Amino acid sequence: MKRLFWASLPFVLGLALGQSIPASTPLGATASIITPEGQAVGTATFTQVEGGVQIKVQVSGLTPGNHGMHVHEFGRCVPGIDPATNTIVPFGGAGGHFDPGMTGNHDAPTTDNMHGHGGDLPMLVVGADGNGSAEVTTTKISLMGENGVLNRSLVIHAQPDDFVSDPSGKTGPRQQCGVIQRDNFETRDYPLPGPQDFPEGVTYDASKDVLYTGSAANGTIYQVDAKTGNVTKFSEGGSKGRTSALGMKVDSQGRLWVAGGASGSISILNPDGSPFKILMTPKTPLPFINDLVPLPDGSVIVTDSSRPVLFQVTPELRVRKWLDLRDTPIEYQPGTNLNGIVVTPDGTALLVVQTNTGILWRIDVVSQEVSQVMDGLSNGDGLVLNGQTLYVVRNKDGLVSKVTLAADFRSGTLTINEPLKGLKFPATAVQVGQDLVVTQAQLDKQQKGAPEPPFRLTRTKLF
């Protein structure tokens, strides 16, 4: 059997947030406030400070008195449906109030996010001249993490806020709006066409300069031209029973390997997108095949986030149990367990993150010895290894964390927490040259709430 060699080693799939860990550049953001007609009427600035986020608002063109002011979920100051009236209104595209705790409850600005909207802010005071201003520091929002407001909207309403009535405190029409955009930070987006794409996995084929990304919701796989951004459908969801596409990888023959999630399958697709082979893991309860990584011997190691086992696909394309994790320090718990996995450059060890505990583990390829590298990486999902630098995509926290690893890969230090320009439940990433491409999967919206269109991949420089 010919040994498989792999096209791009940095591969992804799959903290309590340490506020002392900085981003790669100072965290500040600005919202340019406009009217429904597009007229610029002011600005709002957002600065990450020790006590939370300091917000300063200066606007004009409003009636004197108090005006409700909230952070809304989507960064879209365009017409759309207002949940309060179920009609199309100015700035309805901003969605409802930012509600990271999914409380469904409008409340006072002092209410914690587990009991009220995170976007509930103090009112804006407007003078007799129609100019309004506000300056407040709040712990309800952040410029990174689960409460992050980058690429969301600040909306100013026509009426005062009673801080009680759902969904928006009887604040009336949306009169002014601004998208909260990070200062001095550049990214590039690759929009995807489907309304229910939920892009979880991503990989890169350097020979074609294309990205592949797959839908966690239906298994559809797209091919994205990394230069132009042109998107074509590579394989229809449901093909040969593939109803979910998670971790993925391209081999030296241009074939795409795809982790199949709850189906327990591993799909291999030909370079034209047609099915090559479907491999099934053992039929035991609650499979969740999440990520895979090649080894130098041509085999592939596969993580299962539900069953405490690592599988191996041999060079002959046979699936076998490689390591029973019940005999190791790794303890499976409720939720998502082992997830993203990479192999060290010398091929002697695996690094794998446990999402629900935040622990990064090292597994010796020969002895199968398991040791803890570090903790503090809760919600860790996809991994990208670049030399001694490990990038950890942290889904619920909306971050990519940079970890500097020791020479023996037995310890690591978290050095940067990077939200980019606002990540919506990122899942995985892949290295493309000196850039990183991250999926904005929005998997938190699969069961509850509405995702923000369009789904996208986001590209940024390595940091």
C-alpha cells in the first residue's frame, strides 16, 4: 500500500477568559452613527479598560430627553424585521438585543448577563439643542470573549427605556445606528452562499490555492478560491449519508478527508468531489467523530468527542481502536471532550484539546503515554500548530488564543487572546502561508436564535 503524505500540516478542528492576556494590538473600537437615510450624526467609542468597557457617545439630531440605547446582536445597520413588532423597520437588520446569556429578558443596565440582555445600557441624554452624549463604563460587555461586542451594533431609540418591558423597554423606533468596528485591525472575509451553512471544518489545498469548508448542519462542502473568494459547491450535503462535515484534511492525492460527527463516519472524497470511500467507526452508542490528523507512517488518528477512544485509520484504510482513553489521565465528562488534534513537527507526539475542561494533552505516538501540557483553554476547538506556536480556536469565547510551547511540547504559555474584528462562535482554522483562516461557525445558533448572514470564513495575518 502506498504511504499517504499530507498537503498541509497545520490543520484544525476543533479559559476561563484571562483578562490579563492581551490581544495582539490594543483593543479599541468605533461605531460611526448614522440615520436611516445614511447621514452621519456622530460617533461612539469603545475602549477595553480594567473595569470593563468604557463607552463614549456623541450624537446629534435627536429630540430632547432620554433615549433608550442598546447593543444589538448583528453588525448590520440596514432595514430588517423588528422582533418587537414583527415588521420591517429601519435598522431592523441589527437584530434583537445582544443577549449572550440567552435570557430573553430586557432589564436594567446593572443586571448581570445571566438574568438580562448583555446589550442593555444606560439611556442617552439629549439636550435642547438635539445633541446627545453618554459616558459609561460597564462590565456587561467586552471587546473579546463571550460578551464581546465587536461587529455588533449600537442602536439609539426614539423613547426612554423603562428597563422592564420585553423585548426593548418600550423605547420605540430605532432612530440611529452604528456598527462597532475594531480600530486598526485588518481582516478579509470569505462569504458563503447558504442560509444554513454553519461552517465548522476548514482545510487548505496549496496545490490549487483553495480552501475547503463544510457545513455542520447538512454536510455540504464548499470549495473557496483563496485568492478571489469565489465559492463553488464541492460536494452536496447528504452524499453517501454525510449529514455533517466537521474536521477535514487534504492528502497528497488531492483527496479530502472529512470527520462525520454523530454519524460516526469518515468520508474520503476524490479531487472532483465524488465519493471515494466511507469508513465507519464501531457501532457503539453516541459517536461524535470530530477531527483527524495524519501520522508520518501514513495512518490517521481520529478524535471522538463523545466516546473515550482515539481511532486510527491504517494506510490500508481500515479503522481500528488506537487508544482506549479510559486507561489514561483523560477523563471524559458531559459535553464535548477531545476535539482538535495536531501532530508535532517530528511526528513523535500528538497535541489534543479537551473542549469541556480546557486541558491540552500530549500523547506519545510510540508509547501512547498521556500527559497534561496546560489548562486554561476552555471551549478550545480547532488547533493549528506552527513550529512551537499553537493557535487554539475557542468557540464560545469568540477568540483565537496563541500558546507558546516548550521545545519538548510538554508545557505551554498562553500569550495572546485575539478576537480579530469580532468572531461569531469560531470553530476551526487553517494556516495559509503567513495567514490564518478561521470559520465563523455560529453553532450556538443551531438550536436557539437566528444566525447572522452571511456565514463566512475570516482571514488574518498570523500573530
